[in-house]
Amino acid sequence: MTMRALVTTITSAIIAIILVAPCAAKNEERIDVTDLAGRAVNVPVNPKRIVCVCSGCLRLICYLGAQDRVVGVEAFENRKKLGRPYRYANPDLVKLPIIGPGGPQSINKEPDLEAMLKVKPEVIFITYIDKAKAEALQKKLGIPVVVLTYGRFATFDPVVFESLRLAGKILGKQERAEQIMKFVEDAKKDLARRVGSVEDSVKPRVYVGAVGYKGAQGIVSTEPLYLPLDWVKGNNLAKKLSGTEHVFIDNEKLLSWNPDLIFIDGMGLGVVEREYAKNRRFLEGLKAFQDRKVFLLFPFNWYVTNIGTTIVDAYAVGKVLYPKQFTDIEIPAKADEVYRFFVGKPVYAEMERDFGKLGDVVRFLKIQ
């Protein structure tokens, strides 16, 4: 290469650097945030390439309407879509590269680092990981790791709203995060208004069984604070127990309560059906089974909290318990209104296909 050619090449390179530098600086705009593990994290503003790791993380991003920025998904998201409206609404997520196994067994464990690096995310959102492990993961990958959370398992913890706010701030979806919180509060107010005049003396004694807890469970799995029932001020017999945590009661306790009406969580429906086949005498000893007042609810705690389904279940519970107060509510239409808001599509038909008609008598009693 001649001296003149060398000078020309160097000059061109310098010009290229000068031209590109302003763009690079613009694209490298960053902000400091504090994640839900209390970590200070420096993240790019409005990142276009993200991944979501562990229980319920992808759901929050779909709620925010940022699923188009996801560049890889966990195998669990594609293998087990049952009961998760955000996956019914986004079938194309199955086409994305796999970034790890996912599922409950991945909680607080290091994800697949090699797979993560291959998809080149700008930000990694992750749930249910210790502060120290999140910090170590960030150092290993050299990519910002932002911890989100739904709070306690098997419940609706308001801390999930803080996770939405944080992710919304990073993704430029602050307005959408606020809209979600307003939607939930408006639904709660509507439910409270409808049932406010119902006297406690006319309320049936209710039990909710087969509540999911780290997987599908049977009839004795319940919660003292079951929000779809609590939001319509139902008479939840499990409130007789101390505390608000998920509990497993024994058969004798359930027999002693002898509820007027039972709701079954859809994810445990198959378990209860098998229990009914094996121990029919026990279940038929309950008034609710004798009267065929055992009704289906969709699983709102499955891979942690499905916020939309919590609301949908609450309207179904209200219509079963207080039909006069909910005469204007058609459950399929109401469910699709809620699902359309949360995940962008009406997916009630898919939920009914997989579990049965919401608020209806459970299928195995209808064929008796």
C-alpha cells in the first residue's frame, strides 16, 4: 500500500468514527434504577433486546406490551402453555431461541449462560433470585440484570405492581403500567359496589379447593385469603384458620366445615377428579357435592399470578354467589374484555377449551 493510499484509508476510518460516534452515544443513553432485590442497576434506556427468566417474568413484559422486544424464551414457556393467557395470545413466542429450561425448578438458579449470550440481550429481567446471585450473574455476563418479583407464592401480592412500574420505566411503558394498576382498582371497586348490599346472613359458606401451590394440588389445598372470593366479600371458611398463607387442611377439617358450596381451581381439577374416583364416599359426604354445587374457576396462580384471571375469577364467583347482583354480566364476554386488556387478545375460548366453562359445575359431577 502506498503512503497516499494509507493516508486515505486512515482518514476514511477517522471520518467513519466521527459519523458513528453521535449515534452510538445516543443509543448508549442509560439510567440508574433500583430493582426489587434492592440492587442499583445501570440500564440502557428503552432497550430493544430483552429476555425474561424464571416464574412469571415473561407475563409481566407481555402485560406491558413489550413482547416484541423479547429475543429468547425459556423452554417451559413453550412446553407448558396451559392456563397462561399471555402465551395463548402470543403463539409466535414459540419461534424464538431457547435460553434455558425455565419452570419452577429454575427458581434462584443460574440460567444457561451460553444460551443467554447467543441472543445478545441488552437487559435481562429475572424473578425470584437472591440479590447476591443476581449480582454474580450480571458480572459473569456483563449484561444488566434486573430483578422483578410477584412477592409471596400462591397469592396476589401488591408488590407485583412495583415490578410493573420498574419494568415500565426501563422499557418506556410507564403509562401502560399505570393503566394496568387502574384497571385492577376499577374492577375491585365495581365488584365491591355490586356486593356491598348483600347481607352476611344470606351468604353461603364457601370453600375453595385444589388451589395451585408449586404445581397442581387436590381438594385439601386452600387459602384463607383467596382474592377472587375476597373481592366479592364471600364467606370463605378457610378464614377460620390463622394467618393468610397457603395451607393444606385435612379431610376431617373439611368434613367439619361441610361447606354449602365449593369452588375448584382449574389446575387441580384433574387431581380432584381422580380423588373423587378413588374416595367418592368421602367427597359425597360433603353437602356441596351432594347438592352438585361444586364450581370451576380458572387457575389464577399458575406460574405465579395471572392478574387478569384473578379478575375474571372474581366476576365468576360473584355471579355464582349473588346472581341478582351480576345479571348484566356474561362471563365469556367479561373474560374476553379483561383478557383483551391484559394480553391484547380475547382468549376465553382457549381457557374454556382447556379447563371447562368458568363458573359452571365441574365436569365430572355433570356426567354423574
